Amino acid sequence: MQGPDNQQRPGALPDGKRVFICTDHDTHWPVGGASVVVALSEPMARGLLDAELTARGLNPNKPYTLTEIGQDAAVAVVLCDGSY
């Protein structure tokens, strides 16, 4: 995705897609869940995740947080470490 100056937007993949993670959406059991979504925008990512949650019998209307992971630097993200 390009910014107003036609430069590649930091954090976007070359084709404009962005990577989002979520670790607080609805789950079947109270053990936590984690999802990765690749989309062109946050609203698109929410739509994709909502559809996948619904398909799995989970509630997409329960509030959750999407966090964008930028691709402008190397990064490792532990989605769930078992610590509750």
C-alpha cells in the first residue's frame, strides 16, 4: 500500500497486504485463542476474522483487538505462551 507520496507504506507487504494478530477473540474453552489475518485493511481483516469465527461457531460480536504487525523490520510475536 502506498502513502500520499507514492512510497511503499511501512508495514505493508509489497502487494499492499497487511498482517494482523488477535489473541483475545471468543473461544470454545477458556484457554485463549490466537489468530493471524492477512488483509488490505483493518476493516477487511475484521470482516475476514468475523466470518472465520462464525464458521467455527464462535461469537464475532464479542469485542476483540486486532494488532498490526509491521513488515518493515524483523519481528517475532509469541501469540500464546500458556501463561494465564
